[in-house]
Amino acid sequence: MTKAKTPTSRTGWGGYVRNASVFARITAAVVIAVCAQNLSAAEIRFADAVIVKKAERKIYLVTGGQVLKSFKISLGLIPDGDKMQEGDFRTPEGRYELTERNADSDYFMSIQISYPNRLDEERAAQSGVSPGGQIMIHGQPNRPRYSKAYYGNYDWTNGCIALSNADMMDLWRMTTPKTPIYIVP
């Protein structure tokens, strides 16, 4: 019995890329390195707050009350209303912070949001449910199941906030851990 060969494609680095996930990680690392080399720390403007306006499907990076940049976003499958419990497909509303960063997630980069906060936990406990967790800002799936147009025009996450990959790189570069994020209806 012969073993089936795994399709591979030759890269410009002289190696072989065996799957899209490895290629996506290499690409992200190269892009981040190139961006870091081309911009000095003095040239990067960091946001002192992130504001998500769910009804507008927009995220704003703000410094000193001025919008530095805004991006189109997708939300949870049930975008209206505050997240009440795990599995409700809603994006939470309230004040949180950006915490953990993951360049190797199932999506093109991800930044964790500090959901649930104390109020979310208390509300869920009163209802006898889990508040859920793992709410992120992230790019597109590394292994997409739908077209690029679908991900750019519909709410499709389990409660996260999704951006295009290019916009995710800008958000990643212009925020730091502990940056406050305000998510409003």
C-alpha cells in the first residue's frame, strides 16, 4: 500500500508550505516585521481608547478625543442587545480592556477583550447561567468556509468583533495591552 502524497507548494524562501495555516503565520510574521522596520516608534500613533458602535458596524481608534482611524466590522450572529450568557451569539456591551494578543490564533491575529467583567459575572450568576468568555477582536478565519464577500458583509462571529486582515494589522499596531474598549449599541 502506498501512502498518499500531501500537496505542497514551493515558497520563495526555498521551503515547502504544507498547509494554509503555516503560510498564514509566516505571512503575518513577515508583514509585522516589515511594518516594524518601516515605522519608528515615534511615527506610530497609539490609540488611548477603542470605541465600537455596534449599530454602525464600526470600530474607532481614538486619541485625545480625535479619531485616528475607523474600520468596518462584523459582529456576533445575533448582533442586537448585550451578551447575556455563553452561546447567545451576541457581542457584549460595556467597558472592557484589550488584554492578550495572539498572532497564532485560528483567525488572522486576535486580541482578547476582558469580557466578562464583574457586572457581567454578577448578572449571569443571578440568572443561573455562564457569562461565557473568549471574546476577541480578530481578522478573517485562517481556514475560511465562506467567500471573502460573506465575511466582509455579514455578522458571522460567535460574539467577537471581526475586521479585514489589513484592518486587523492596523488595529494590532495602534493599540497596546490595557487599552480601554467601549462597546456601545
